[in-house]
Amino acid sequence: MLAANLGLARRLKQHSTLVLLGALCVFGCVFVPDFARPANLANILVQSSALGVLAVGQTFVILCGLIDLSVGQLIGLVVVLSSDYMAGHSARTLPALLLALLLGAGVGAINGTMANRLRVHPLILTFGMLSVLQGVIFVYTDQSIGLVSPEIRWLANGALAGIPVAAVLLVVIAALAHLVLQRTRFGRHVFAVGGNEESARRAGVATDRVRLAVFIISGISAGLAGLLVAGRLGTGYPNAGTGFELDGIVAVVLGGTSLAGGAGGIAGSVAAAVLLGAISNILNLLEISAFVQILLKGVIVVGAILLTEPLRFRR
């Protein structure tokens, strides 16, 4: 009986975010004017894509029992540097993409190396990196600079057969990440390290390499998310990444991944990112004050997280 209840709880947790997203969409279609317009639905996907890409990388980190608070300011740094470098020139699009990926991988590698060698709690370590990156941004510039190329703007805002390009990119990245987690030895090692690092080490898993790898993946995803944010803004706004670090963690946890590590998946994180985007969209369409929106979103997120943790604490 207990095993059956636990199995039911696990299935509910896995699909609860999709259920919440479906219920929210029904509410929006019935009670919110203009919500169901194709242009508005496409806008939700565009606005959610950067957070979704970020949440994919953050899922790897949290599954491993770690956390990365530096990704928000890493997004901001990518936005500033890539926009300033491109200066609206199409020929600089590919180098800017490589810059974003290498910068993200580099910051992730620093986080992972320091976490392994210093054994400092990743919450403290990455919060320190957040401050460092924020300082670098404002030493570089304290105002919007540069201009993204038309290709990056199309990547963030364009459409293919009516489907946002950014959403297509998110689906491709999420599908690849899902395959890595579910079908590769590295994916099994991520779950093992998150479930019990000491047991994984005794079983022969190179735990330090896994921890380093997930931080690099998180950094790369932040770099890609930064390009999407830059494309949406069109210029290098220094505060562009502020708040993304917390939204990314919320999306992952809301999507069913345990903060303790060892349980969760990519699909839930992506669905939660879209859910958060839909919540913001509905509140904007209802013309609710931005300050009230913060309160309502907080209440909704806390309530949803409690609903996605059934029986675990009750037992």
C-alpha cells in the first residue's frame, strides 16, 4: 500500500506542473481577454524561452545536489559584451555566439573547480561569483551599449511557420538534455551524485568531474540564454540578468526537481518556465500593478511548490 502511494505521489509530482500550466491556460482563455490570441501565445513562448534555456542548465546543477546563483549576472555580462562587440554587424554574429558559449563555460569551470578544491558550499561560492560578475559589468559600463545583429534579433523574436524560433531552440536544447540525462552514463552519474555523493564515489563515479561538468553546462546554458535576452532587448543593458538566478531555481524546483538532488527532470523545468511566463502574461493583461504582481507570483509559486511535494513531508 505504501509503495503504491509513493508511486502515485511520484507520478503526481512529475506531471503536476503540466496540470497547473493546462489549468492556467484554461483560466486565461475563459476569463482574460486577448490571452488566447495566437500572437499573445507566441509572445509567452518568446518571453519564456530564455528562462527555459537557463532552467535546463540549472536542472543539471540541482540534480547533482548543487546550486548556481551566478547565472543571472553571467547573462547580464553576455548581454553587455555581445551587444557591444556585434554593434549591429551580421558578420560578428558567429564570433559573438562563440564568445557567449566560451564565457559561460569558463565561468562554470571556475565555479566547478573552486567548489571541488575549496569544498566551499556552492550557495556561498556562486553568490560570491555573482558579485564578481556584477562588478565586472558595471566596471565595463553603467549604461546600455552596443547593438545586436539582425540574426540574433531574429533568433530571439523571429518565427518559423508561425512558431517562435526561440521556442524551437528551447525544445531542441531540452530534448538533447533529456537524452543526456536519461540515456547516457554521465546522466546516471548526475543522479547518483545528487542522490548520495559518498555512495557514488565508493561505486567508482568520478564525482569531482561530474560536479565540474554540471557547472560548465549551467554556464553554457546561461550564455545561450544571454544571447536570447540580448536579442529581445536589442542592446546591452547592464541589469538585463538581474533576477534570472532566482527565477531559474524556482522553475527547476517548481518543475519537480528536488533541491536535495537526485530526483527530477528536464521536461518539468521547461514546463515550469512557460508556466511562470504565462502567469506574468495574464497579470499584465489584467493590468495588475507590478508590485501586486510580485506578491501574487510569490504566493502562486509557493503554493505550487507545496502542491508538487505531496506526501513527502506528510509521511
